[in-house]
Amino acid sequence: MIFLGLLLVLLAGAAAVVAITEESARYILFGYTFQPDHVEMFLAGAAAAAVMVLGFWLIAAGSRRSARRRRRLAHVRADASDKVARLEDEKRELERKLEREHAAASKPIAGRADGRTDARADGHADGHADDRLVAGREERAR
């Protein structure tokens, strides 16, 4: 749109330059000779002005559209960057949590001398203190 607008403005400007620099009211265009009177010159000038205004309007509309597209693209890039940053933070937090779990798992469990715990010491006869049902209630001893 911007290119077409520039083309129309240049065309209207060229028509104005030709009209101003011509000494007589006789114009030769594509092998045809035109000799307009005052009313025809006025109408030709009005048409050239309308073409120029249309060209400026196309330039402005194309510029607004391009600016809107650039703003939207910048917004999308910023959102993507925020999502990446949040995912990286979450990844670091999960890595820290995994390291803590590995560190806790590598420590010997307090209890017996051989590192095993006594199931009855936890208060459960079957030794599964962390087993839970789907509903979230703790499994009862059988």
C-alpha cells in the first residue's frame, strides 16, 4: 500500500510539474494533442489533487498497518520471552528439588545399625507409611 501511495503521489506531482512548466495550453500525450480550456484544466487539476490525496491516504494507511503489525510482533516476542523465562525458572527449581531429593536419599536412614528401618517403629505393621489411596487418605493398617 505504501508503494502504491508513493506511486500515485509521484504521478500527481509529475502532472502538476508538467502543467506548471508548459508555456502553452497544448499537451501532447501518447501521440495525441490536447488543448484543454479553463474548465477542463480545473477538472484535470482536481483529478490530480484527488490522486495525490489518495496516494497520501494509502501511505498513511500502510504505515499504520505496518506499525500495528510491528507492535503485535513485539508483544508476541515479549510474551514468548516471558514464557521461556518462566519455564527456565521452573526448570531450575525442579533441578534444585531433584538435587535435594537425591541428597536426602543418599543419607543413611536413622534407625537400625545396618541402615534399615523397623516397620513397626513407624507405627504401621506392613511398613508402608507413605502409601496413600487415590482419594488422599492414609492407608489403614490391616
